[in-house]
Amino acid sequence: MGPQGVPPRRRRFDPERRDRIIDACLQVIGEVGVAGASTRRVAAAADVPLGSITYHFTDVDELLHEAFARFSRQVSDRFEQRMAHAASVDDARRAVVDLIGHDVLVDPRELVLTHELYTLAARDARYRELTHAWMARSRHALERHFDPTTARVLDALIEGLTIHRALDTEPHDEDEVRRAVDAVTRRPPAGGRRAPGTS
């Protein structure tokens, strides 16, 4: 019993609190950007006491880094799953068109998160490691079906077209995307010889 016979307050058992804070951090960044992602806002979104942030994370930068690491893995996982289900090069081309049109940065929150991560990576090597790992996983997934040079160009095309589609005020033209993917994947690599799987 505590003072004056009041039973001590029980600690809430919350083993998923740390994960919830990371998810809440991504939610807040998606809504107000990194600049607006205060610990108070994140704690409120996670429905945890403010002190939980400092208990689980050394500082705000550690929380941000873990949040962006989780986000980049989530997007990479979707990318890899889509490419893994492709049984042929033609399936892979269709999968890339679907990635651009339906999977990557379709959610406005993901668009904000991606650009916020790029901004951090432009100034901080630790965040640049996250974007590098993200690109490496994307290229590895593409190399299931395309040679490394084509995979690198295709990865850049995917990124560029998804950003254009997300920010453009004109409606998205899937045929245009399909033609662009075909142009990249059917073109002979440097040296004039076609890579295996291209036709």
C-alpha cells in the first residue's frame, strides 16, 4: 500500500509501446513533416506518456532514424514481393508498370515521407545509408529479371515516374508508363548485345 492506504499505481504492461511510437512517428511526419514532428506530437499520436519517448530512444534523431528505416523496409518489401511473383520477363515488365501506378508513393503520406528522407539523406550520411540500402534492395529485386545496367536505369525510371505521377496535376497515363518501361527493358545494353531475357 502507498501513502494513506492508497494502493500503488500499476505500471501498464505495454510490450509493443516502442513499435507503436515508431509507427506514430511515421504518421506524424507524413502529416506535418520532420520539422513538425515534436516528441509531444508523437507521444500523443502513439497514446503514450511523453516520458516514454526518452525512455525508449536516446534522442529524437534515433527515433527519426528508426522510423525512416522501418518505412524504407516496408516500401522495399512491397517492391520485392511484386517482383518475386513475376514468372517471366514480360510479367516483370507488367509488375514494374503496376509498381509505378499502384504500389509506390500512391499514398500522399508516403510521398511526404520519401521526400523528407531524401532531404535528410542529402545532409546526413546516416540517412544516406538508408536510401542506399533501399536502392540496393530495389535493384536486387529487378535483377531477378534484368541485367544490372538495365535494373539500375529501370530503378531510376520507377522513382522518377512515381514522383511525377504523385505531383502532376494531369491524370496518370498507364500506356505512357508501359511504353517507357518497354523502351528501357527492350533496349540493348552498352556494347550492342541484348541481355538475357530481353526481347
